[in-house]
Amino acid sequence: MASVDAQSRVLSGMRPTGKLHLGHYHGVLKNWVKLQHEFECFFFIADWHALTTHYEDPHGIENSVWDMVVDWLAAGIDPGSATLFIQSKVPEHAELHLLLSMITPLGWLERVPTYKDQQEKLKEKDLATYGFLGYPLLQSADILMYRAGQVPVGADQVSHIEMTREVARRFNHLYGREPGFEENAQAAMKKMGKKAAKLYQKMRKNYQEQGDAEALETARALIGDQQNISLGDKERLYGYLEGSGKVILPEPQPLLTPESKMPGLDGQKMSKSYGNTISLREEPDVVSEKIRTMQTDPQRVRRTDPGDPAKCPVWQLHEVYSDEQTMDWVQQGCKSAGIGCIECKKPVADAIIEEQRPIRDRALRYEDDPGLVRSIIYDGCDQARDEAKATLDEVRSAIGLGFR
């Protein structure tokens, strides 16, 4: 099996909700565009996850998938730099989810904070289903399938990553002790070459006998740098180093993303459910009209009334889009009634339209050629399946379902 450096891999996904808005762009996509040049990235459309809350009316999911992919590509996600795929087109996710469900205690799923939170928020839906209870474990399978060491999440999703770490730890503990593990690990050590093997032994001894954390990190880096040993041997060496078994499923780390500060047209968080969004590919005249008709400080009834930017949703957009000079102009002009609300709104509308211009330009290529979009995704699905099959081969072998 080809060698994989888990810490260089990133996995992230989105539920298909149709065309995306500026909240998605500032909260997720801009970060993905950056990460794709720093890590080996796998970005997937979580259509099975969409079914956990939309199982009664799934008919819009497929169209939403293609709309969302166009938005990804238009935002600058490059299929040459990242692997883009649809979750349900890689059925190995479902098998790994099933296998992990055999070892995952029920209490772990019931205590995930978002489980009860979502049930409270979505009271109009019947979420007393196995799929909804099990969706955090499906998320774990999504991550562990690609041995991703980094998962970009907001602070509210860290508990999901911690559960994934626990699942991986439990799996490795149960199944990492292959027959002849120590002999296999020592054989792998010899493949490192004399100098590296000697340093590995020294660092292993320092860590296991003295708890030297620096020695542990040095040895991990040494293993990661090895070019001529297989992934299986690397995982044996990681496990042998730490005094455990073979690391079959590496534990991921949360890669905390800055909280999106993109407000909606009414000052609340931008969300389709609030009806306060600007779509990622919104036409310029529509953007101008949406900004022009935004509610402002309710105390400023007449043009001559002074206002308070702190009470105005438009000011929140200035904080995202305007420079210091423009914000000073708004503060002084609003409080003194030196400028009107229409004047105040124009720089915001102009900035949003300018930000969207390259996005709309890139989108034209994909809107006019749906076959190209499908080709990109299906190529990504093939790449993802190759990785998924390699992981599942090792998982099946570890639990005695290899049938070679």
C-alpha cells in the first residue's frame, strides 16, 4: 500500500443545500481555497448526511449537489489541487460506518452535544431515527476513511472530532495487535537503514522509559520522513514507538477555522432559514437592490436625523468589507447626519459586487458545460474510491474479514 502522511491530509465536506451564499464563502470556502495549496485535500458533498434531516423530501438533493459544486469551483477550489467527490458515490463510507458501529458504545453517540441541540432546533421534523443518531459516526467514517490528520471545523464541531479520535483509538486498541506485531515492527525498523533505525531505537527508549515528549515527536517525524517503507510498516513503527499496537486508523486533529463574521441582511447570521442571504453568484443589480433596501438604524427616521452605526445592520457589513478610512467616514457621517443611508450603503454594495466578480466569471465556464462539472466530480470519486478501498482492505484484514 502506498505511504500516506496523515498530518498532510485534510478532509472536509458540506451538505448539499443548493446554491451557496456569502456566509458559506467567508466561513468555509475561502479557507478551503487556502488549504488546498498547503495540504492534500479531500472535499466531499455529504449527500448521505443531507438525508439524516431531509429523508422525507429528498428530491431536491441531486440538483443541490450540482449547484453547490459549481459554487465550489467558482470560488476557486481547484480539482487539480484537491480531490472533489460525492459521498454516496464512494460506498466504502457506508461499509466503514457499519464496521465502526460494531465497536462504538451507544452512549458516545447520545452524548454528542449537537444531537440534542439539533432535535430542539428541528422540532418540526421526526428525528427519532437511527440515521440521525448515527450521523456523528458516519462523520467519523468519512474522516478515518482517508486517514486525514487535519479536519477544519468550527469550535462547535470539535466534539465530533474528539469522538472520531475515541473511535480510532478504540479500533486500534482492539485490532492493532496483529500476530507477530513486534517482529513485524522490528523488521520495518531495519528497512529504515542503520542510522535512522538507531536513532528511532534511542528515541523510543527515551519516550517509553522517561516519558520524553520531545523524543516522541522526533521519532514520529523520523518515521514520517521515510520514503521507502509502506504505510503498513509506518503504522507498525508508530504503534511500536508508543507501546501500543499498529496504528490502523490515525487519530485526526481539529484544524480550527475562524468563526465567520458574515452577517445577513438583517444583522443576524447569514442563513437561508432567515431569508437574509446574498448568493455567491448573485447578479450585481440584485445585490445593489438587496443592500439598498436593507433596514438601518430604526431611530433614524429622516435624512436629517443623526444615527448610531452600532444599531445598524449595514455597519456590520462595513466591518467585513470596508477599510478604516471608509468606516471613519461612515461613523462620522452617520452620527452627524452628514451622509444619508443610501450613501452609506453604496460602498458596501460596490465591495460585494467586486468580490463576486471573479466568482461569477469563473462560474460561467461551468454553468455552460455541466458535462465538465460531472467529469470533475466523477474523476474525484474514482480517486477517492482508490484511497477508500486501500483503507478498507486494511480494516477488513485487521478484523478478520480479509478472506485472501
